[in-house]
Amino acid sequence: MTEALRVEWTKLRTVAGTAWLLAAVVLLTAGLGVAASSVVGCAGVGCGQDPAKISLAGVAFGQAVVAVLAVSAVGGEYGTGMIRVTFAAMPRRSTVLAAKAAVVGVLVLLAGAVAVLVSVLAGRLILPGNGFTPAHGHAVLSLADGPVVRAAAGSVLYLVLVGLLSVGVATAVRDAAAATGVVLGLLYLFPIVTAVVSDPEWVERLRKISPMTAGLAVQATTDLDSLPIAPWKGLGVLGLWAAGALLVGGSVLRWRDA
């Protein structure tokens, strides 16, 4: 396993696009978080806004770059045919998949942590000037506050799970463009479908199983009773999607020729 990790790390490290995509994850996630903190205001008590979710709004968009990064780690080798060389050198395909998932997960973890930290710190500095003050019922964002820590840490884990989901899908699909489309469809189409469904019961069900909607519930720090699913349970739903994708990808990898 150690050798497989070293090989997969070398592959990603030596591909020029990896550094650019990691930078894009940080810049897009943090940049949009800063933008959201700058434009959203709270005019008075009970304005119905969640400061933590506002500062972390960029996660919903940065995940798209995470998906591209993770898919490219798998799909790129299939596109060039280098996957045959990889399997010739390391015949245990499950080990190769585990190493790819681990390397992608660690890279996304680091980039996500930087992006989320910048987003929260920016929210702490910007939001009080937009009316998010104790006088309006909002404490200043602080990583010493349990719910804010959960929202921040959960957002980083959310991005990691999106990366693992993407690795699993790319392993099963094998085509980078198609795999990216599948992942982005899973993430963004559920909320669109939910918005056009008229039956309240089905809306509730879809929100509970949607990888994006359920997963991002971990960012909520206010009005938790109104959520379709509890924060950590919601992140668990995304975890199940990621685990399922890796299981399917691993099965396809084992039984189908490279």
C-alpha cells in the first residue's frame, strides 16, 4: 500500500493541472464565500440568515472543481491508456483504487481546510459591518463556537466526500467527461428537481437523500429544526453516496478489463 500511495502521489504531483485545480478550489470556495459575506445583510432582529452558511456559501461551487480534480486522477489514466501500465506494475486493483482515493482525499482535505478557514475569517471580519451583530441576535463568527466549528469542519469533510464520490464514479465510468457529468448531475440536479416537485412529502424525501442538500445541512448553525435532516446525519448521507460509488467502482475495476 505504501508503494501504491507513493506512486499515486507522484502521478498527481507531476501533472501540471493538479496544482491549478487545487488553487482553483481554494480561490473559488473562499472567493465566493467572501463575496457572499460582502453582499448579504441583516437589517434587524430575526432577519432569517445564518452567518456561518453565508460565509461558507462558496463550498457549493468549489465542489465542482473538486469533482473535476478527482475525476481527472482516474479518468486521465484511462484516457491515455496509462492505466494498463499501472495495473501491470501493481496488479492488486483494489490497492490502486484505495491509494487514488487516499491521495485525492488528502489533497482535497488540505485545500478545503485553507478555503474554509479563509471563508470563516472573512465572515468574521465582514459580516458585523452588514448587520450581523449581537444586537441583531448574531454572535460574531468564531472557531471557538461549537456550531461554527461543526459547520467549518463539516464543510471540509463535505468537499473530501465529494472527491471520493468522484473517484468512485470515474472508476466505474472510465471516461473523464462522462464521469464529471454524472457527479455534477448528482450534486446539482437533485435541488433542481426538488424545486419543481409540488408534493411536499416528495420534496422532503428528495431533500433527505440529495447528496448536496443533505450534505450541506452540516453548515447550518441556526433554525436546525427547519432542516430536512440533522447536520451530521446529512453529511452521513453524502458519505453513503461516496461509499456506494467507491464500491461500484471497485467492483467494476475488479471484474472488467482495463
